Amino acid sequence: MSIRRKTESNHKSATAVAAKQSASAPNNQAAATAVPGQVPSNATAMQRISELVSQGNFERAFQLLNAKGEDLESQHAKAVCLMRLGRYTEAIQVFRRLVLNPGCIWMRPDRPLLYKTNFALALLLGGHPAGCTAVLSEIDQDKHPSVIRIRALIRRWEKTLPFWEKFNWRWCAIEPVNRPVIADFAAGDFVEPVNLPNDPSPSNPTPSLKTAA
């Protein structure tokens, strides 16, 4: 009887230990996965940023991009978030570092066209239409969807100007004072638009940020 009771007691103890180990396994696995202080992978971070952008939460997306790093794609996506938030002066500062040669006023030939068209639009919406047209002239891509859209916006804005302000702007390149340009479309493209502006389908679909950030 003593041997039998001892055997049963050992069996119960072993069962209890096994159950305890099984219950703690998920926690151990999670602990192994989420190492304290570990930075989320780039793919995970960009997936989260893409979700925030698709939700229209550009402020939070900007914060995550700001903490992500200084790589070109992240900086570009950050500048577009600033544009979507209406913070054009800040966006222009980011684009200057991205697009212009250091200490110069001409653009780097190795930067994507997307960066340059967004820079032009940021200048226009930020109160620098002459700077915008200068960038568009340097780009020299009049058939590009973004360029077409920006030039159309400039024409609509010009129609709102009084005669002499329009004259001075068109013929003397004098920027009108306190005549902001208001975009009637989402400011800035995260990815290259695929359709012309007059196409009824979306010209700037919700981005995955795989190529832009």
C-alpha cells in the first residue's frame, strides 16, 4: 500500500509540473519574441505606418517616421505627412534636404521625380508659387500626371487674382501677397500617381508605402 501511494503521489506531481510548464510556454515564447528594448523590424514598422496613413492618421504616422530613421524614403514619407497636415513650411524644409544639392538651389539628378513634384507642390501651397514654377521648369516633365495637376491648380489660382496682381505675376514674376493657393486634392503623393488628374479613378490610391517609405 505504501509503495502504491508513493507511486500515485509521484505521478500527480509529474502531471502538475507538466501542466505548469505547458501553461508557461506561451509566455516564454512571447518573452523570447519581444525582447526588452528591441526595435520593431522595418517591415513591421512600415506596415503600421501604412495602416495609419490609410486611416488618415498622418500625425501618428509622422511621429513613427520621425523616430524611424534618416533614410531617404522615410524622410520623403514624413514630408508628405507634413503636407497632408497642412504644415507646408516644415515639409519644404525636409524636401530641401532631400532634393537640393547642399548649398545650392538646383536639384540633385539622382533623386526620384516623385520627390521633386511633391517639393514643387509644397512650395506652391506654402506660399512660394515662383519657386514651384521654377522646380517644374527644371523637372521638364509636362506630361507627368503630378505636373499636369499642379499646373492646372496654378491656372485655377490665377483666375482668382485681381487684374494687376495677375499681370504682375504672369509678366513680372511678382508673387501676389496674401493670396494662398488652396489645393482641391490631397496634398502630396506617397507613391507615383498612375492616372491623369481628369481620370475619374483615384490618381493616388491608398499607399502601401512599400516604395515610398
